[in-house]
Amino acid sequence: MVQTLQKFKKRGSLKRWRAGLVGLLLCVGLSGLWGCGKPSDGKVNIQLSTWGSTQEVAVLKSLLEAFEAKHPTVRVDLLHIPDNYYQKLQLLVAGDLAPDVMFTNSISFPVYASQGVFMDLRPLLAQQTGPDALSTQQFYPQALQAFTWKTQQPASAPQSSLVESPTSSQLAKQSSEILGALPRDVSDVVIFYNRDLFKRAGIPEPQAGWSWAQFLETAKALTVDANNDGDPEQFGFSFYSKPPLFWLPFVWSAGGDLFSPDLRKVTLDTPVAAQGLQFYANLRNQWHVSPKKVESGGVTMSQLFLQQKVAMLVSGRWSVPVLREQAKFQWDVAPFPVGPGGQSRVGIDASGYAISAHTPHPQACFELIRFLLSAKAIAAVSQSGLIVPARPDVAESALFLSPGQAPAHGRVFLDVIPTGVPTRTSPRWNEFSEELGLALEPVWDGQQEAGAALTAVQPKLQHLLEVSP
């Protein structure tokens, strides 16, 4: 898509390009987008883009109404993009039509931060006064780290640089580090488990500090093949081949990593990383405690868990509302087991708000972010149980921990944060993860050892890490 847009822009003037883009955006459902700036009633218009369910958007709309009541000179136009959010956002950025405030996650963050799309929020944080001032100390440091970007960037990078080659005037480089977004929530994975199936099998429920060996024995005990036909009716553990967030904890807990600390080298070809991946693949192919493709029948792991055909599920906080509503059994959560590296480590993703580097109203945008990231606003979003608040003061409250509601050990979502691995991806993450996924398919199917597959794909992955989009 980037190459197509690049060619289109080169063939015509910027005016024709924007006109064509308007038509395209109308086709993909982004009508009602324009009218930003200063309207005739004297108010300043800023636009906020986000994804999210109907319920999430309803909460956000009520917060925006409260913000406008508190700031009568500012109007916020909400751009809800429920599907293909980043594809459509990239079109807007490419046409110099980026929303003033953009909801983003740390996985896609580097694509835009590396191109100068997001404003550095540190100066705005430093300029604050008054009791409502935000501080970086109010957030989990892992979430802030996920939204920090350090690179060699053009001294002046236009929004359209996602699809244009830099001009000669933009070739001067400067080293910079930005805090490109402030987090609303953090996301990590834990082990959801069916307490009823544990009781039926007569085995103890998992505890913090349990080892891979204990985890494997537990998964074996929870795998049931009543008629011994080699086709279990119940599996001990879920299996996801993608996205990487589901299997990377096996790499990290084995002592491996995806990248070197400076994000310059792919390190998945190390023996410990391969060991973690191989252990995960063996759950399906050697020990058969996780379902193979043909055994899941196209049903998701979450659905199999709800159907009590999978006893343990690796998932995140997003599964809590569904389980509270639909599960017909007792369930709880436990931390990821401790690997041979002596650690239990999972990824720490973040979602939050960024400001366009080219907005004409940075102060109004920051006031909006400050409002949406207040303890009261984050608490409102947290009521459904869907998110882990990025503010410890909200996360540690009864609102989030929900005593009397499942999961009984909801604090696990917080306990894993200090040892978690903040999200680190590259500007070409989509290509990177796709290439990695293709290389690992024969590993997941039991046709190739993890070490051999990772060694073979290493040069391609390294190239994608080094080459800018």
C-alpha cells in the first residue's frame, strides 16, 4: 500500500493527491472527517481517533462531553475506526490529514514515531501547572518505556514521510528521543485456568513460582483422551501460532529475547531462545497437551476454553469481561510459569494517546489527554474489567481488583508488570512478524526444529530490522 500511494503522489500535484485521498477515505468509511481548526462559533476543533467496541466508545463519548463542559472553547470530533484502524490511520497520515490526537498501541507506535508523526510530550508535561498536572511518575515505567523512541531522525519530518522519500533539505540527521504517547492501559498475558477441571483431576491449582516442569505435568494431567484413540476430548493448554505475544513468554522465560538491548540485532537464533520456542512447539507435537490445527476445528482457543475443552488458556485482561458473562464454571488466573532462565517474564504492551506533530492546537490536545488520563477517567474505562490501568493508583484500587468477582487472583495482572518486558518492535514490524510467522509454521507443525528455522530466517529478519520503511 505504501508503494502504491508513493507512486500516486509522484504522478500528480499535492492538491490532486489530497482530492483523491478524500474520495478513497470516503469509500473506506471515514466521512465526516474534516472541519478541523477554528469553526465559525469561535471554538477550537480538535479530532481524536480511536478503535474500540460500542461499549468502550460509549464511555469515551461521555468523557468527551465532560471535557467539553469543562473546556467550553474546545470541541472534540471523535473519529471511531473499529476495523483496520492502522491501515486507515496511515492513509490519513500520508495525506497530511492526521487526527490531532491519536489512540495508539506500543506495537504500532514505532512505525509512526520513527517518521516524526508524533509530538514529543515531555515539553508539554514540563509546562503544566495546577493540581491536575500529569507526571510520568503516575504511570507504570514499563508502559512509558514502551512509548519512548530513540533514533536518528530527519531534522524536519513531514506527516507524509510515511510514503515519501525525504527531500535534500530533510537529509540532515539529528539524534533524538521522544516520549511519543502517554499510556491509558497496559496489557500483559497470564494463565487463565478452569478451577472445576483442576478439582476434577485432583491436582492443585497453579501458584506463583511454578516451574515449566510443574506446568507440563499439570497440562498432561488435564489432557483427557477417554477412549485412547489419540484424539483428546480435553486439552491441558491452549496453542497460538500468532501473534508473537502468546509464545514470546516462553522465549523470555528461557532467558532469550527477540532483540538485543539496543534494538540493533535480532537475537532469536540464540540457543536459549530456540529452547523456549521448542518447548512451546513440543506442547503440541511431542506431549500433545495442546490442540493441533485439525483438532481445534477452526474454533478459537478462547471458545475452546469456554467450552471446557481447554483447561488452561494464555490470554490477557481483555478476556475477563467475556468470561465473567459467559463462563459456566469457576475460573481464575495465575502467573506464567518460571522457565529454565529462572524467570517468569511476559510482554508489557501499552495503549495510549499521542498528539500529531503538526497539530495547530497542541495545548488543547494536551488538555484533552490530561483529562482522559486522569484517575477518574481511567477508572471509568476500567469499570468493565477490560483493561489494566496504566496508573498504579487506579490499578491498586478496589475498582480494578474487584473483590468478590472473578478472577480471585486479579492482582496477578499487576504482579507481572515489574518483571515484564516492555514492547519493543521495529518500524517494519508488520513485515518482520509476517516473515517470522512463515518461518515458524513448520516448527508449530512439528516438521522442523526451532533452532534450524530461526537460523535460516535470521538474515531476513536482521535485514528488516536494519532497513527503514
